[in-house]
Amino acid sequence: MKLLKIFFSISLFISVSVSSQNTIGVLSNSADALNGYSLFTYLNETYLINNCGEVVNQWTSNFNSGRSVYLLENGNLLRAANIPNPGNIAIPGFGGRIELFDWDNNLLWEYEYSTENVVQHHDIFPMPNGNVLILAASILTDTEAIQLGRNPDNLGTQLYNEQILELEPVGNNDANIVWQWDIKDHLIQDFDNTKDNFGVIADNPQRLDINYLGGSIVGSANWLHANSVQYNAQLDQIIISIRFLNEFYIIDHSTTTSQAATSLDGVYGKGGDLLYRWGNPIAYKQGTVDDQKLFGQHYPHWIAEGLADAGKIIVFNNGWNRTPSFSEIDIINPPVSSPGVYSYTTNTAFGPTNPDYVYTAPVNTDFYSAILSGAQRIANGNILICEGTSGYFFEIDSNNNIVWEYINPVGSTGIMTQGDDPNASSNSIFRVKKYPQEYSAFVGKDLTPGAPIELNPDLSNCSILGVGENEFAEINMFPNPVIDILTITSIEEIVKIEIYNSLGKLIKSNINKNDINIKNLSSGIYIIKIFSMDKMANKKIIKI
């Protein structure tokens, strides 16, 4: 009779646990999700979490986030940081500082690119040669802007020029600028034939109309608002996202800095002019409002070799200034005549007419982030999506089913407690990246998971699913349910066992034997973490 009552109470506990929904941290995790590690940054903290939201590593900076962050192949962390700008450059997402940490949070290198006239902002990118690409905005005076062909009626007292710079780190706090590209060198205008860059806009899609406002406000210095820079080593090309013009551009990186200011030379023979553009042909007078495809987009980048749709471009299409407001994920396959040489027919828009793939929510307005955000094709063929404004990460499979969900539990009021409403505190995230277990950064690293970020966590409905290089291929536990002695067997040598309660609290640790006496534990559900020398497994047991 006593045993029956215990089983009844456990069944009730399981029913409540499964049917109740976490409000922050991991909301769901299925066997179809990539068993890897997700990286994101909020304020001055950067977190690397597993699929149950347990922190595998954490980095702390003295400076708040400058948006982007990357885990490098050697385990170092590259991040942008936010510092006050000594001038009056008013561009959202500015950082001004780049930092490099090792796995153990030691600062290896720091560099500031922030003066009265320039500031790094939004994105950086780690180059294969060890250098760093950065986005920056520099000031054009009203005199300079007018000479470039800007209509004075659309000008305040200054205008921002977008730059891409390649930094070669020097020592622990310096850098050489080894390559530079400025958008001011690749403009066109049909407003004033006495000024620079006068020409026929529709005949020059390789250049940017300095008087096209797109989504910017008349008189605003921030007329472009670049928000992403990415690199393709195979093509030696760079892709840059311009939010307010609803386009992304591809440029040649094989040029010298002097060649990048011209329309000649480089592997592709066009200097620093645009090799390709997509998203809004209105911007170069080759389309109408019906032809616009992108709306305030973020994070366009090439899908890496070895992944599904390799070589195509994936982008988070925010849907900003679109009616109705909804976001989508687009995958675009630019037409080429040879690798990196983009096909273009005179007096038309750059192809393709439509993306190869589009993801929206079943009710499209249920998925929307006006700013921030990103999407990434990952190793198992799924797509990881960051709905930035809500701090919501989710992974979809090839049938657009959601197989993993997570809500950032850190907000403007601090770390939240499980059950809190995340909408009550701003928890927005610029971007999240997921790395597979076999990523080289993890070789030789301690990947023992700690507690989740949120307070009073609930892991009762989450376990690390699937089998990867860092997991046990075969493990058995019996009996389960268990009254007193739990036996664990494996083809691996077990070196440590930890027991957590259903709220994620560590109960017992450093157990190094296969038979465990848990007679003194209360009845309920427990999570067992089992470690060999280089692998780990999570299992659930029922104590009766």
C-alpha cells in the first residue's frame, strides 16, 4: 500500500513537471536538436550553454557587450565591447573596443577604435589569418557630404560613412590597420552635375545612391546603419548588411587599400565597387515596392562548406517597416557564372527574384523582431534562430518543426528566477551561435556543466539527448525506479557521478563507484550526471 501511494505521488509529480512550462531558460529539447553548445552575450557576461541551459563556460568583461561575440577554433573568445565615444557619433549598437580572452577568462588582447570622428559598431569577424574585420562609422562633414552629391535638403550637420577595416593585432593592446574599405568611395548621384559622383543611377548598380533614404529619416546622419560584416575565405569576399536601405552587399577583399577605393583591380576586377547586392532593387532604380524582399535585415552570411545549402546566403529578414509586421528566415542562392562572379543583366535587378527557402511562423505575425536577431545553419541540417528582441532562441528541423527552445534568463533587472515573466525585463540578444560538440575549441577543455543561469532552475523535463563524441555510447542504470541501491554500468570507466534534484541543485558529487546508496534521498525525480575521462551522460531516475 505504501509503495502504491509513493508511485501515485511520483506520477502526479511527473504529470505536473511535464505539463508545467518553464518561462525562461530551456523550454523544450528534443532528440532532433543538435547536441552542441550555444554562445551568447548580455551586458558584460558571455555564456556557453548546453542544450539544457547549463553553463559550460562563462567569460566576464569589465565592459558591456558591443553586440557580436565568437568562440574561436583554439578556444579563445573574441568579443566587441561598449565604451563611451568621445565624440558625438550617435549610432545604435556602437562598441568601440575589441577584446580577446582565453578559455579561462584571461584577457589576451584589447584594442579601441573610438575617437571623435570614428567608432567601431555592431559587428566584428575573426579572419583565418588571425586578423579581425570590424565595422566602423566615420563622420563626413556637411561640406564633404554635399561635395559627394548629397542633397542638402536631406542633410543635417553631418553624415556617416561606413567603413570595414582589417586589424592585425599587435602585442596586447595595439593593432595595425592592414586593409580598409569606405563606402564613400563607391557612391553615385543624379542630383547635382557640378558635384562628385554624378551619373545615371540605374546604369551603375555597382555603386550606392547617396540620396536614397530607404528607411532612414531626413536629416539623420545614420542613413545607412550597417549591422553585420562577414567573410568568405574561399572567395576572399566580404558581405555587409545595410539595414536602412534593406540590402546586403558583397565586395572584394583581394584588393589593396588603395585599390579598394577605386573601381579597378582585385581578383574580380572591380576594386571596391559592389560585386553583388540583393534585397531592395528600388535603391538602384531597378524595381518597385513589389520587388522589395528585405526589411531591416540582420546577419546575412554564407553557409559554410559541409553544411546543407553550402555557399548560399542565409539572412534574418526582420520585417521592419513591413505591413503586417513579421520576420522570416531567407536563404538566397545568388546566380554566378563562376565562383564569386555574379551574373547580372543590364537594366534589371540582381537575381534571384525570390529566396530558395523562406521560414515564417504558421501565423506569420507570431514571429517578429524589429531589430537585432540572426539565423544559422548548423551541423545537423537544422537552423538555429535568434529572435533578438525577446531573447528567444529556437532550432527548427527540415520540416520547420521547433526542436529546441530557450529564453535568455538575464534581463535589465538582473538574473531572473524560473517562473518569472521575461517580458517584464528587457532580455534582448544581438545574436546566438551554436557549435557542435566536435568543434576544435572544445578539445582538451573541461566541459563539465554547471548550473543554469536562471535562479531556482527546473531541469526535470530536460536531459542531454543524442549521442556525440563527448557522450557515453552505452550506459545502464538499474533498478529504476529505485528504493536504495542504484547500479550503473558502462563500457566506459566511470570516474565521477553527480546527483541533482529536479530543480537543478547538486545533492551529491565525486561519487566514483558503480553502486550508489540513495536510501536517504527523498522520493522524487533526480538527474544523474555520469563522467568518464572524456565523456559525460545525463540520466533521470525515480527514487521511491
